Amino acid sequence: MMRVRAEIAEYCRQGHGRFCKAPRYGHIVEQPGLKNFGGYADAVTLDRHSVLVPIPDELPIELATFIVPVGSGVEWLLHEADLKKGESVAVLGTSRMGLASCVVALHQGASRIGLYGHPGGTDAIGAARGLGVTDSRRTA
């Protein structure tokens, strides 16, 4: 069991787990003067709580890039919403994040999944339909 100093766990006790300083997936650097750069940046900000995971050579880089969207889907649907098998899910956002959330919902056994979002998200909508998402459409 990992022990975390009291001041580190304060964010979690306040209900702001996304800013927790304990090492975990999705750690967010929250220090004045530092910037968090996206996954497509040439450089990222890391601190001593950041965890790096090597990518196996046999995993194509195109698939490896989905670790963050799928991880976010797990956090949102399983940890935050406590999605159970047989429940219905509406995912808002026709992006890689929305599509990955649909994948998590499918894996969890959701009975009905809807993906709704920007008209420009036709690739995500098509992919979601191909995976078995029951309702996916563009909205204005």
C-alpha cells in the first residue's frame, strides 16, 4: 500500500482528485509558472510525481496514442459516473476523447450508447457506429 503525505492527499479530500499530487495516471502538474502541454507538443512539463510508461515495440504508435483518451474515458465513466453493466450512456463530443469513452462504455457492457457532437466529427461518429454504438449523430 502506498502512503501519501497528508498535504498531498488534501486535493482528494476536497473532491479535486484530478489535481492530486500522488503518483497516478493522469497526473496534472499544478505549479505557478509551469504550463501543461498537450500530447502533440514537442515538449511536456513533468514533475517528480509524473509516471512514464514505456511503449512495447510491438504496439503501433498509432494505437499507443489512445492511452490518454481511453484513460480519461475510464476515469469519467468508471470512476466518476460508476457506470454499471446494462446502463445507458450519452457521450458528448465527437472527438478521440468521445470515441474512446464509447470504447470504455462498450467494454463495461453499457446497454445503449449515444455519441453526440459537432458536425465535423464524422470520423468519430463513423468509427463509433462501426464499434456498435447505438445512436451517433452530429448536432449543431
